[in-house]
Amino acid sequence: MKRLLATLVILVLIGFAAFKAGVWWLADQRMAEARQTLEPYGVLHRGSISSGVEGRLVLNGASWQDFELTQPLGITRAELDTGSTVSLLSALVDPNTLPAQWTLRLDGLGLTLDPTMLRNWVTAEGANSDGDPALFVLSCAPDPRQQLGSGDLIRMGVTALAGDGFVRQNPGKLHAELNTINTGSLELDWPEARIRVQDSEVSVASGSEPMSLTVRDGGLMRRIAAYCAREAGIETTVWAGRAVEALAAGLEARGLAASDQLRALYRQWLLEGGELTMNLQPDQPLFGVPVRAGESDGEGPSWQVRYNGAGVPDVYLTEAEPVMQETPEVAVEPVVPREDPETESWHPADLENAGQWIDRQVRVTLSNDNVVEGRLVSVSERELEVARVVAGGEVAYPMLIRAIVNFEVWRRGRAQ
């Protein structure tokens, strides 16, 4: 009997160790595939891998460095719960077999803001690829070209974005939340939607029902309105009026006009913030916002929107003749060169912050005029290491920081 019990214990321990090792290896393979897929957009660090026999996969200390940002997004803990050991192993072997019900928790999300890290916090450029003016323009200076950016958020006291995320997939609904500290939250409910993973690509299969998106600003909009109005030297009501006019001008350029209630709702949100719930259909033009014909005479569908729990009627767009806005002479040249995500080239970088470019392609010019190009491996107080591909392998070249006269990073950046 004792021998049988000892044998069972040994078999259990061997099975447990095999499960742990198998999950670790499979998760490492899937993360390597994800890193390769995301390579054109940034660098993914998976952190350490652990698991639980109840069907949990945990990544600790993961991070994502987007090529368009100067600071990485840190993820203290990411936990995928599939509900059972078999479901977890099946999903890791073949991501297409992700079970009908699972949850993903992201704890300790953190992004430190830098004055030059973002092209714009609200809109990437002043016009889209068709030349139409931006819809959402929040100017925070006397010059209307100077829009709200990460530097403004820092001066407002928002030095970092931090919070937690949560995704729950059920057979009949997709639910997601993003809760941040002092900067609001997002909540999404999407009936009949399902997240699918195929060939390392993540997609969402939607149903016939629209998604419900709830935005809570946590008092941020009041702070933004007060700050931007002060920087522009005007009253907050005047500042909000300018933003509403910018929205109207952007819509007019697209052959649309906002209803009075839509303009009033946008103005109220800019001044007071609060809770805004709206129905959206991502696969429809304008995300499902109804567009009435010009001759509808006030009759037609209305956008389902709730503000602070109360329904808002008569929120819609109307067809109109496109009105091309003349660009004022003062705004022909931007105040700061805008970032162009399609342009890649060498960009000078601060050597003191070289550590944030780990695993990126860099070019180092030394005091003796030698130039070294390769992948940045490590950075210390005295030296940095750059790996170069030689004969099919990599050779690391350590270089003293005091001997470096120029440090550049290959990245997407400002248009040349």
C-alpha cells in the first residue's frame, strides 16, 4: 500500500512538472510569434511566465515599447484564465481553439509621460490622408495650431497614466474595461462579439448588435478646459465654443452637419465631463452614427446616447454640401513638425535616455569618426553595447559612453 501511494505521489509530481514545463514552453513559443508579428510596430517583452493547474497563464513584468512613443507601457501582471487545464493547453497549442469563455486581467498598467512622447494626445495630425481637417481639436495656446499634447498633461500634473484592464469573453458577449487613476475609465459591452486569434492575428467577429461604450472622465475634462482656456488667454466657455466650431468645420468638409443637440452635448462634455454612454457599430460608416437627408425635416433615426444616465434626444448628423475651409496663411507651416508614422529614418536621441531604446536599431558615432550600426543590447553608466550581425551570428561591441559623439535611432518619426 505504501509503495502504491508513493508511486501515485511520484506520478502526480511528474505530471505536475510536465504540465508546468509544457505550459512554459508553449507560452514562450506563442509570445515569440506575437513579438515577431508586432515587430513592425514596437518591441514586446513577455517578462516571466508562470501558470496554475486551474487553467491560468500569468506573465509578470511584461512591457510594450511602441515605436511612436518614447516610453514603454509596463504591465506588472497579465493573467489569462481559460477555466481548465485542458482549455489552457489547447489554446496554447492552437490559439484558434480559444474556449468560448475566458478572462484576461491586466494589473499594474503604467505609462510614464514625456513632454515629447506623443504627436498629439487627441489627434495625430491637423488633417487626415484626404486633406480634411481634424474633427476633435483642443487648442491649448493662443496659436490654434498648438494642440493639447503630453507636455500639457504633465504641466497639469498628470505625469503618468496608470490603471488596470479587464476583458471577459462569454459565448454571447464581449466585455472589456480600462480603469485608470485620476484620468477616467472606459467600459465596453458588445453582444454577439467574439475575439479570434488566427495566424498570430487578433480580430473581433461582431454580430448584428451594436457595442455599448461608456466613457467616464474622472474629472479630467474640467481640468483640461480650465488649463487650455488659461493657456489660450480666454474664458472656458469661449474655448469650448472654439472646439465645437472646429468639430463643425471638420464635419462640413466631409459633407455633414451636426445637429444642435450633438453640438450642445459635445460642448457640455468639454466643460463638465461626466459619464457618456453611446452605441457604436465599428463595421458601419461613421461607426453607425445616423445621417439624415437634408430634406428629412427633422424626422429620422437618432443616435442612442446617454449623458450622466439620462437619454439625449435628437443626436444625429445631416447631409450637407461639402464646404472646403481655407487654410489661414499663418497655419501653412506647423508649429512643430508632425510625426509621420509611414516615414522611417535615423533620428538623433538623447544618450542619457539610451536605455529606452533597448533592442532597437541604433547608429553610434565615436570620437575617432568610427560609426557602429546594430541592435542596442545593454546600457550602463560607463558603456553601451551594440550587437552587429556577422557571418550569420551576432557580435556585441561595447563602447565607452564618453567616446560617443552622436547617438541615433532608426524609427518612424517626423516627416523629413
